[in-house]
Amino acid sequence: MTESWVNSAERIGADLHLELSGPGGRRAALIRALREAVADGRLAPGTRLPPYRSLAADLGVARNTVADAYAELVAEGWLTARQGSGTQVAERAEPLRHAVRVPRKAPPRARGPRHDLRQGTPDASAFPRTAWAASYRRALQAAPTEAFGPGDPAGRLELREALTEYLARARGVRTAPGRIVICSGFAHALRLLFGQGGGGVLGGPLAVEAYGLGFHRGLLAAAGVRTVPLPLDERGARVDLLGRERAVLLTPQHQFPTGGPLHAERRAAVIDWARARGAVVLEDDYDGEFRYDRKPVGAVQGLDPERVIHIGSVSKSLSPALRLGWMVLPERYVDAVLAAKGEREAWASVLDQLALADFVVSGSYDRHVRRMRQHYRRRRDRLVEALAVHAPHVEVTGVAAGLHAVLRLPPGTERSAVKAAAWHGVALDGLAGFRHPATDMTAGDGLVVGYATPSEHAYGAALEALCAVLPPQ
């Protein structure tokens, strides 16, 4: 190759979330979805669209379908196409969103493991240092003087505006800057919403998925919140079993840790429940950026912004070291969350917020996510191939998206497999460590294996060590 990766990546274009539905076939549905995205401001003037091949792969349609749709919208004046510049959104009126009125742990692990296959962390060696440093410099130079004084507990407006555009375009979120509160991650969001020892913005009982992070359950218990587990099946959480709970916490994009999205019928059903009960859905946008063998899944928040709190962060997409996340709130919760944040919590670094805003607006975030999506897919494929050769009796599940896989084991072998892995210096988690203690859901043995953490040069050895400790058939 004669071009640098950066020059090639600049042609990739924006990451899009599009819903293809309605009459007229795939071409008509794509034209309609793109036209609506431009008309309602989700795609801003000047936004560069993905090449035909990239968008076709994302949506599961033929390349010619995308090419025809782009050509039709260019002819209508919605898009422009220039040699060497790709296809872009035409310069049009101000996006509609500017007119919206809004108010102001797991089991103990061996010390010093040689191979880290724990879930939950990205490949630290892949952090985009050069692009991030460029964004940080630009943000620092452009920062107004007032940015270095007392801040706004909602977070910098520059970042909230950038997230409004990005989340609408890539995740299907409907919001405005005044509905977004910046936090330092998902756990921080829970602390803001539920407080410590009671008295938070929200209260219990809170329905949760039968499998999830014990750390989050412990945090909620410390806040005096009783959690009620919902069983899981192949369509996700059994939201039909919701009752008198005041809220439900879901990972609808990619259920953690078992994998798989929440089925469309259940997405609609949980919104109906929230409306009928006056309740709220907490949407953890876990692994929302990384999908491989399935179509993009939009945010549940897009179904009813007044019944869903959408929570996301850059902990998986960039790095947990940045400590940057966000809550997209219904209007009625904004003031209470800001009051809680101002009284109880430290604020995220203003300079990091400004840098992330530039990183998003410049397109660097889209390029990084696309590059890492390809990187992690290759990692996932190597894991699946290694298991097919060395442990064909082990079923691999939950790998259509995310940064980890669940290896289903023969009954009664999980505990010994975890011990064997620790003994041989392989750090990973057993599935039982994520099980809610009060659930009566049928248990299954398994290992939760993260494939993102090891550096590239160490990944092959990590896979060999993993296969060596798996139970025989």
C-alpha cells in the first residue's frame, strides 16, 4: 500500500444508523431513510456518507442498491457527489433539532496472569494517540476563556451538541443538547440516578436482566435499591414478566454477558409497559458500536424519548481511562440529575470534553470506530477458528457483536475450567459470576472470554493457552 491508513480512512465516511422499512423494496426504503435523516437534521449539511460497499455491508443490501439510492438523492438535490470527495449531504436549511425547546465483581483471578482474556476492556494499544492529540491541541487552542473557570454540571455545550448529532445519526437517538448530561461512565450515571443510601432521582424496585455485572448490582444495593431479575431467552429479556417495578435496566443492543439484541417486539412491549405504569427504561448502550454479522440495532430511546434514559460512554470504543460518558434524559429528569451532580459528584475534565467534541465533529471518532470494528471482527474470527480446530465440542455464542464471546461448556465443568485457566495464567470469567443471586432461570455452564484486551502480538499465544485449558468432550 502506498497510502497511509489515515488517508484511506478519511474516505470511509460517517457511521450511520438507518431503519429500512416500508413499501417499495430495499432501494425505496434506503432512499426514504436517507431523505428523512437529512430532513430531520440527523445528517447535517456536509456530512460525508460511507462508500457504496461499506454501507451495503452494514445494511445487508446489494452494492448497486446503495449506488442507485445515492444517485437518486443526488438528482433530487439531497446529496452531492464530486470526484475524489465522495458523496456528501448537500448544504441545506438548519437541522430541525436546533428548534427543539428543552429546559435548562467477578471471581478472584490469579495474580499476574500471562494471558488476559477478561471481558470489558478494549485493546489499549489501539488507542488513536495521534488523532486524539490533534483533537486535544485544536480544542485547547479554540477553548474560550470561560472554559477554564467554573463549569456547567451538564457538561460542555460543545460536547453535548456533538453527541446530539452523533447519537441521532449513528444510534437513532432523538434528543437535543439540553437533554444530555455528561458523566464519567455508566457507574457514575447509576450513582447520579439512584444516589447513595436512598433519596436519588429514581427509586426501586428496579428490574434487571438475570445476567449482568455484579458490580452494578452491588452499587444499587448500596443505594438501597432492590433489584428484580428478569429471565433471558433467545429474544432477550422477558419484559413480559415486568410488574410493579418503577424502572427496568436493559442492555438491548447486546445483552451482557450472554449476547444478542432485544427482539423488536420486546422493545415495543417494554415501552408500552413504561407508558402504562408511568415507569422508565434505563438503556445501557453496551457494545452499541461493535457489530459484525448483523444489521445495526437502533436505540430503544428512539421509540419514546420521554420514557427512556439512554446511557453511553467511550470506555469500550476509545478507552476507560478517559472517564467520559453521557445520559440522554427525558425532560422531567434533567433538573434533578443536574442538582444531584452538582451536590455529590466530581465533574469530568473540561479539556477532555472539548477534545472529545472535536474528535467527534472532525470525523475521527467515526473513523476510529470503523477501524476497530474491523480489528475486533478479525479477533473474533480467530477465536472462533481456533475453537473449531482445537475444541469443536465447545459452542461459541454471543459473537455477532461486542468484545467478548460466551463458550458453552458441558454441565458441571465451569468451575474446574476457571480454576484450570487461573492455574495456567489465563485470566477469564465464568458465566456464573454474572448470575443474579435471586434468579430462578435455568443455569448453564460457560466461560466469558474477552478477545479485545491482549495486544496483537500476544493474541495467538492467548488463544493457544485458552484451548489448552478447556474441558475435553
